[in-house]
Amino acid sequence: MSVRDDLRELAQKKLSALNKYFSDDVTANVTFKVRRDTEIIEVTIGMGNTLFRSEEGADTFRTALDKAVDTLERQIRRNKTRLQKRIREGAFAEPSFPEGPDYEEEPEFEIRTKTYPIRPMSVEEAILQMNLLEHQFFVFVDDVDQETRVVYRRKDGGYGLIIPE
């Protein structure tokens, strides 16, 4: 859809309020969608190797934008707090992951395709990135052996690690 200039300017103004959290120049991708009677805004901000993402729907784009900015600000503050805590405490303890997948088969569903740059990272970084994106799983390259891995959130609240053979 084509976005009106006033809506584009409003999105730039609202998102520029998040600049106080970033030291470098950061780019945000904003997608405007309409599904049924709901206006949806999806915002993705890339900061270095970390992604912040929010998808919010409301009666108007303005309301959805306000919700998305609030969600992103919470994510950014939460990430900043975690990083500060990490620096104070030193390194993470080695995580323990339960064995065996825990999944259910889904009925027919819509498939969305996304591409993203993949970089080597630790399991802890992958879990942090997954939580920031509010996803149930995250694919990454292990920084130790350069192999593809998947971390996922278990129903019991824990995390799992899938290592292909």
C-alpha cells in the first residue's frame, strides 16, 4: 500500500524518540498492513547484530504505531539491563538443555518467508536474540564450531538446543 506523507512523518518522529538508546546511526524498517478491519504496523530495528521487532495492530495506524514504539522501548530497555547485568556478573554459567524435541503438529497454516544475515554467536546470545524477537525458536551458527544450531523455548519455560548430526 502507499503510505501517506503525514503517516510517514509521524512514524519517523515517533521512532526517532528511540535514538536516545542508540549510540550509532540505526535504521528502522516499517511495514504498514491492513488485515480485515485491523491496521497493522511491523517495525524492525537492527542495532549491530541485535534485532528488535514489534508487530502491533489497532483500529488506526497511529494507535498501532504508539503500541509498537512502546513495545520496542521495553525490549531495548530490557536488553540494556540484561547486558549491564551480564557485564557485572561476568560470564553466564553453562546452560543445561533437556534432550528431545517437544512439538505438536499444526494444521494447515500460512507460511511467511524471512531472510536475515546469520553470524556466529554463542548459545546464550542466540537465546537472548530469540527472546528479543519474541519468537519460539532461533536458528544460528555456533561461534565455537561454525555449525548450524537451533534454540527453542519449551512449554515448561525452559530452553532446548537442537544439534543436527
